[in-house]
Amino acid sequence: METLRFDVFGRQVLITASNNGWVTFYLGAEGKKRSAPDIVIPPDIQKSEIAQYLDDLCHEWATEQHPSVKQLD
């Protein structure tokens, strides 16, 4: 199972490939994760398109300190 980590405008997000598409989680400071039901990635989005999709979906979260989406892995 493939797992990707992103910094989405300052929020740590873990995205895991599943049989039904992509599953998203928020990562806590202690490494704990919780479901991210507000970030739904359609199953037809390719791995190479996820960062741009997250930017389009969550751009309201942008701040001066966190102006972009960055893949961490």
C-alpha cells in the first residue's frame, strides 16, 4: 500500500492508496493520525496530480507562513 505525506498549507496530511482510491488522514504532532473527511480525493486522480489537487481544494488555508502544498516524502 502506497503512502504519501504532504504539508497542506501548514497541516500535515497522510494519503494512502487503497483498493477504492485514496484515503486521507491528518497527522498529529505525536505521529497519531485521524481521518480527514473534509479532504476527499477522487479515485481517478493520479499520484502525480495529488499535490495540485490538494492546492486547488484547500487553497483557503493558505497563509503568509504556509503559502503552498509540499510533498514531504
